[in-house]
Amino acid sequence: MNLDKVRARPFLLLMISDAVEDGSITPSHMAKIESQLVDMSLKIAKGFFSPVISHDLKKSCSIVMGVATLGLLKLSGGDALKAKKILLEDSVIICFRKGWENVDSLFKAHGSDADRATLLAHYQFSDNEHKDIASIHASLLAEQLDVKLLQNIAVTFTNPLSAMETYYQDEESIKADVQLAVFETLMKRNGIAHTQYDDLKALLFSYRETPDVFADEYSEVTDTILEKLDEQASLRVEGWLPSIEDDLLNIFEVLAFENSGAEIYISFFDEILQGNINPNNFMHAYESLLEPEKQLHTSLKMQIDSESSYNNLLEGEDSELAQDFDLSEYGDHTSIDY
């Protein structure tokens, strides 16, 4: 039975109050526990908040209660007899240290730039409420580890064809980059480069007409990709592969194969990347379109023009900067004597 849930108080306080009632914890022992909790609260306030602001002191006390309760639960496994024994034979500081080990694992998962004060706030625990603090911690840690896993996968599959910034990518855009990597591996397997538009068109058409061939090749290349990943990334990416395969088959079906190879190329990769293509890498394909087909990709044309305008602006700024700081007239000695 979850005593803390039934009696709506933190597990730590329940164990202390039960021990006080049965005489296991004497008044002097209780005074020592209270002193230790106060000391730890002051340390939290000094380290993460302000020790002179009452609100921050109250918050720090709640955090100490949550962290110490988490530690006691970890040490005792939620067993009341074991928990009382820990409090009597060791100290509440031992409980806090064990809880802090878990909190520190969350800090490390978030990295050195994490706002630790904000993370600590999740562990606040008042003396008259029930929280499954162990589940809260496990959820926080699992969520952040999943974020880190996705970030690592995103870095692994970063591709210049995509216009998505790695930092802002969500799971769907990361899946799109994995899908792109899978198809580029299929292209390489068939000896097709990105500028061989007609050969790519023929390959896509063959995949549509012979799905069994596509399925076999897809299985081969994805096995190769998975072998290069670590265990966690491999499991995550493997879970995406069926939907990636289905999506590719759907794209094969909707492509207008009566159009030119260049148009098929642009449409295909635009579908994979959900419109988030890097225009710098599609200029050649756009210029290779038939004139009527260019009307199908006015948005890409606008992106290309925008990129060209921006690059020209940067080149102009570099040129002006070079003129402003031209020290050639001073000869070879450009150091300045003060």
C-alpha cells in the first residue's frame, strides 16, 4: 500500500512521524533531523536562489523535502521498515544525498548550460500533499534523455539538402532527414548522382512499377545504416523505418512521371523534406527545368532569388570592409606604436 498516498503526506515525513509516535525517534533526535533539513535548505537557497528572500527559502525547503523523499524511496524501495531503519541508523542527510544523485543525473542530461534552478523546482514537495516523486523524476530524466537522443540522431543525419536547423528540429523533421539518407544510399547503390535527373526519374519509376525490388533494396540499405548507429539510436530509427518506407511508396505514386527528370528530382526531394529544402542545392535542378515546369516551382524560385540577394549583400559588405581596413599604404609594417 502507498502509505504516503493514503495519508497525503511525503513518504519522508510519514516515516519520521511514525517513528516519533512509536518512540523510535526521541525529541533530541528529532531536533537533529530538523536542524539538518534547515541546513540543507539554506544551502539550496544560497546555491540556486536567494537566502534572504522568504519565498526562495520556502521554495528551497520544499525542494529539500522532495529530494530527501526521493532519496529515501530509492534507498528503501518504499518499504516502511527499511525506511525507518535508515532514518534511525543513518540520517536524513543520507536520504538527501541519494536523492541528489538522481537530481544530478538530470542536470547532466541537460548539459552544462541548463537552468538548474528551474529543474530543481520540479522536485518541490510540500508537507501536506502526495506526489509520486520517483515517477516525476523518472519522467523528467526519460524526457530529456529522449531529447538528447533525437539531437544526436539529427546531427548524424544532417544533410545539406535540408534547410532545417538541427537545433530546431522536431521528430518529424529528423525522420525526414533519415528518409533522405536512406534514399541517397539507394541512389549510391544504383550509381546515381544528384545531377543525373533522368537516371533518378528512371529509378523512381522502376520502384513504383516493381515494389518488390524496392522492398529488397530498402531492406539492404537500412540494415547497413542501422549497423553504423549505437544501440539506442538504432532502435529509435528502426522504429521509424516502416513509416518511412510507406511514405516513399506513396511519393512514388503521386509523382508526375510525364515531367522532366529535373522536375521529378525537385518534387521528390521537396516531398521528403516537407518543403524545407535548401535552395542553394537546387539551383542547378531549377535551371534544368523546362520553361513551363518553372511555373510549378515559383516558391523555389523565390527562395533561390532571396538566397542570391542575401549572398550578394554579404559579398558587398565584405568588399567595403576590406576597403575600410586596407593597410597596404603603410607598407609591410602594420603594427601601431602608442
